[in-house]
Amino acid sequence: QVQAVESGGGLVQPGGSLRLSCAASGSIFSIYAMGWYRQVPGKQRDLVASITSSGHTNYADSVKGRFTVSRDNAKNVMYLQMSSLKPEDTGVYYCYVHGADWGPVWGQGTQVTVSS
């Protein structure tokens, strides 16, 4: 059974930086893509960034130029480097991982709060 575990959330001031990590473990044959979604109360979960096994990335317009997604394929770990954070970046960040014929598997979420 595949698991995904996020870490790195917390409270940060506007303009600050934070790095999230997502570690996938379990019976992983191959991971095709990993990514991050953000959810705020009362709204749907929206894509923030994603990355494929070949390194192709995709970002929400609201985070382009500020967030960088990367992954260590050997360790099955994905990172989200967040810079120039804004209050509207606040939310619960969920990572997901899926293979060609399995998933997605979701993490439990990590809270990011951007506030002065």
C-alpha cells in the first residue's frame, strides 16, 4: 500500500519562504506524477503545482515565479519551495502521487498560514 506524507507547513509572515516535502512510501513500482493541491475552508481543492517523472512541471497562474516544485526520484520525495508568500497562499496543502495504473494517493495535508 502506497502512502504519502507531507511535512514542512507552518506560520510565516507575508514575503517569507517555506518548503514543503512529500515522501511516498510503500509498494511503489513506479511513480508517474506527484503534485500539490491547496484547499481553504468552503472551497474546492485546487492544483498548485505538479511534476512528472521526466521533470515536466505545471503551476497555477497564482504561484508562477514564486513557487518551485522539484522531486528526488531515487528517494520518492517531492518538494515545494514557496517564496514571496502572500496571505492568499494560506490553506491546507495536500500532496498526491500516482503511477501509470494506480492512484492517486493523497497525503493527510499540512497547514500553511501566511499572516503578520
